[in-house]
Amino acid sequence: RIHSTGAITQDDIRQLYSVWKPVCQGCHGNTKDSPNCFCGLIPTTGGARKTGLWQKNGEHVGSLGPDPSKDLRASTETPAGLTNLGATCYANSILQCLYMNTSFRSGIFSLEPDILKKQPVLDQLARLFAQLHSSKMAFIDSAPFIKTLELDNGVQQDSHEFLTLFLSLLERSLSYSKVTVAKTIVQDLFRGSVSHVTRCSSCGRDSEASSKMEDFYELELNIKGLSNLEESLDDYLSVEALNGENQYSCESCQKRVDATRCIKLRSLPPVVNFQLKRYVFLPKTTTKKKISSSFSFPGQLDMGKRLSDPSSNYIYDLAAILIHKGSAANSGHYVAHIKDESNGHWWEFDDECVSSLGFHPFGEKPGKSSDKADQKSEGTSTEGSVANGNNSSHHEAALTSNMGEMFSSTDAYMLMYKRSSKDENGIKSNNIVEASNSSLPRHLMDEIDALNASCVNECGEYLSKKDNLLASIQERRQEVKSVITEAPATPDDDSYFWISLDWLRQWADNATPPS
């Protein structure tokens, strides 16, 4: 008809372009043969899309970057972690062991500001400890400290070697301090003495060198073929026979004679570090092999009977366990399980992540092995509380049962025991520095207050940006819904405009609408 007459009426337009069709009410897609279908331009109620205006709110918020408030710790009662700069877990674990020792921490906090200015390592250590103590952050950047020590953060090192060298460095640096407790804090806490005694089997006299005292800061114990700490200590203090080609040249007898040789423990420090020799040297391959056998150790240890002059005043409590995960000597990963001295609560320090273990050093429920990879040691007890140890009865049970409690691990690399018994003067030697002195000095507190204020401001700015973004997203969504609801023209209305569907989709799906 149109071709024959050449005339087009409004009714023809309505018919040809389906304008007559009623406004669509909720079909599943966008009907192509109806110009009055606005369905599918926005998601259904509760729906979301992968991109654009209608993606989940979390995706929109993600565009602001990481939320700094997620890096905050709930309170300073929860320990903070340390960042791993690549392969610095060995240093992080040792630093946490030292920090969690309140006497050592207090000694560092008592250092004079002018000494800190002259000793960069002490300065960075004090700053690091201050942040671990009072920072609002859940983990602390260890980069300034690692840089000061000039460590290669891409090379894994042995934690035992690091501790030995670090304590030696600290001892030299602290010697310049005039604060008594700080000046000798390393020696006062970690230094004991031994002597190597050689005794003639003929005359019964000891060699002149036997009276010489040698300092130790840790005891290195064999574990190959040995199953527990008592056996390793027996091996360390065992008597060796010198005979045959190994006869001893006695000064008194003036000839080579049979003799015995052994190590005598002369004095013990408040904190005893046991280095477990997990690695054996293989001459054929010139490499080290890890001993992965299970090794048991007690929650409480009597070292008084091991002294050359036995005493009943040397009872030690397990304070920390350094764990090496992996099979190779120069790789793997170090974590530390450390007990909070104030409440007996155990924590796992795994670089940035710090996890509660309750009142059991391995966080296991009663009756389970103390290390998931181990079998339960024969005749041992594992009476510990469950990981969430807030119940006071669990706390008491863990403390009272600790005397006979044994733990085992295939990866324990260093054991740290802290003296709990009183000395001859009735003073607890594990409190070299009173806990009350462990609060931050003013010069460190001011710095931490400034860092915390900056942290709070950063969190506030992020929250403000987040609120503004979500408000604008909500406002824009309401605008789109409103326009799409009002936009359809009724079939009887001749006053309407045609809009490209592609443009309309783009307009309805953008947080910032196109012009």
C-alpha cells in the first residue's frame, strides 16, 4: 500500500516499527522486535555483572587499592609480624625470639638516645622493637633493620649462624652504653660457661687446661640416632676414653697414659639456647643432609643436675621453638613458636602472619601429636589446650601439667629454655630487667605516636573515599533505574525519540555516563 500510494501514516509507523507493542514488564533479555522493551539493560534485583556500574560493591572498592585498616592489629596484646623481604625469614624468627624476651627487650629500651645515634644497628633494633611493642600495624617493615645489617635479602642464611653473629655484634655495640642492664644484657641473659676436662687414669689429676673456663651462648647438641633432649644432653656431657693412639700426655706422670675427656657445665645463663644439629655433612657430595627424625623435648627441664656442682635451683621452662621447614640446608622456611611470658600464651610467628596457638606450643588439641608430621612419642603426654585458649581452665591445665609434658617435632631446629626457678638469693633470674621497665621511653614513644597518627589518618582517608565512592555508585544506580523506568513511551504517544540500543546499554552500565 505504501509503495503504491507513496503515503505513510502514523498508524503505519506504529505497525512497521512495532511501536504499538505495550511496554515490556520483565522479560529475561532484551526483545529485539519491541522498541518498548527496556529489560536486560540493568541486572535483576540482587544481580550483578563482572564489570561496569553493576559489578559487586567489593569490586568498585577494590579500585581504591588495598584497605589500610586490614593491616591493623586488634590490639597491642596481639604480637605483630615482620615483613619477609625475599629470604629473611631466618632473621625474622630470631628477632621475634629476642623481642618476646621481656628482659632483653627492656634492656634495648633502656639505651641512651646518644648511644643509639652512634650505633646504627642498636638504633634500628630499638626502633623495630618499639614498633613491635606499640605500633597499630599488624606487621612491621623490617627493611630498615635488614639494610643496616647489610644482609642480602635474597639469600637464605642459617638462623643459628645469624644468632651467633648477631649476639656478638650486639655485645660489642652495647659495651659503649653506661646503662648497667643494657651494657651487659647479652652476657647476663645468654652466656654460660663450660670447661673441657681431661683426667689422667693413672694419677687421677686433671690437665692444666681443664681449669680454663670457656663461654658459650648456645649448646650445640647431636640428635643423630638420639630421640630426645635428655639423650642429647647425655651425649654432650658424656665421658670419652683416650687410649691407644689417642693416649694423653700427662704432665704429672711425664708420659703418655690412658685418660678420660669430657665437658663440664660450670655455669648456666637465665636463657639456654639448644642448637639441634639437624644437618650432617656428606663428604662424597660436600653437601649437608637434614635429619628429619622426630625429636622430643620437655615443657620443663631440670638443668641443675647437669652442672658440675649440682643444684636444685636450675629449672627451665620451654620458651621458644625455632622450626625449619624443608629438606635443604640453604633453603626452606623458618618459623618460630614463642610463649608470651605474661600469660603463657603461645604464638606462631611466620613472617607477616602471627597466629594464636593457645596454651600449647603446637596448638594441638589434647591427645594429639604436638607436630602434625610426627608420631606421638612413646610414653609422652600432650596435655595442652585447644588453639583458642581463652578459657581460664585450659590455661591452668597447661601450666600445672607442664612439668611432665613432652613435645616432639621433625623440624625443631633450636630450643630456647628460660629459667623459672629462683637462685640462691631468692631472686628469679629470668627477670634480669623488671617488666615495668619494658614500657617505651619518650624518644621512641614520640616516633611511634607519629607513625600511629599517620596510620589512623590514612585509614580515615581511605574510609572517606570508600564511603563517597559507594554513595556515588548508589546514586548513579538509582538514576539509571529511574530513567529506565520513566523512559518508555506509551503506544498512543506520538512524542518520542529513537535512541540507539548500543548507546543506551553503555549509558546504563557506566558509573560515569557518556555525554
